Amino acid sequence: MDSKEFKKFREKLNKTQKQMAQLLGVSIKAVHSYEQGWRNIPANVERQMFFLLSRMDGNPKDRKPCWVIKKCPTETKKQCPAWEFQAGELCWFINGNICCGDACMDWADKMKCCRSCKVFKSFF
Ligand code: SF4
């Protein structure tokens, strides 16, 4: 997530910088820095931001799980943490999913995969 996207999402959440800092558990200075591009946005902050966006009003809570949308075969599901933890609507939140082949080992790799996925795009 870059600084412009961070600001856009904060505004979408209808939060001031101070409110956003409280929600993210960071200082208001950190929020300023993210929006000015002085600091990179850490993975945990990005994850939290996406989580809040996914819970906004207007996002249906009765979504189909990702394995239904993507028609994952049983063998694939058995290896996938989203299936193991029954988190088909929050699959993008969990690391180690196998949607793009091998399990992504870090958040940045995972986000590259998720950002091109229709499940993720349907939220954001
Ligand atoms: S690529 Fe990401 S958003 Fe898509 S199904 Fe896999 S974990 Fe979910």
C-alpha cells in the first residue's frame, strides 16, 4: 500500500488522522508519515486497514467463501490455511495461502497475488 492509497482508504473509512491512529494502534505522527510518504506502511498496518475496510457497511457479511468462488478442488483446499481455519471470506488476511501456486512466505508476496484476485477485489 502506498501513501495515496492509505489516505484514500482512511477517507473511505471516514476517519480523521487522529481516529485512524487510534484504530491502527499507532501514533498520529506515524499516520502523517504514511500519508506524506516519509515512512513505508508496515504489513500489520496494511492488514488492519484492509480488515476495517472489509467490515464496512455495504460489504455483505454473507459472502461466499473463496474456495466456492474460485472452485478449488478438495486436494487444494486440504493444503490451504483459509480452508483449515474456515476463513473463506477473510482469506486475504491469512498468510500461507496457496492460491498463486506455492504458499507465499511473506505479506508483500501474498498481497501481489491477492490484489489480482477477484475475491480480494470484490472487497476493495
Ligand atoms: S488470492 Fe488472496 S484473495 Fe484470492 S482467494 Fe487467495 S487468499 Fe483469497
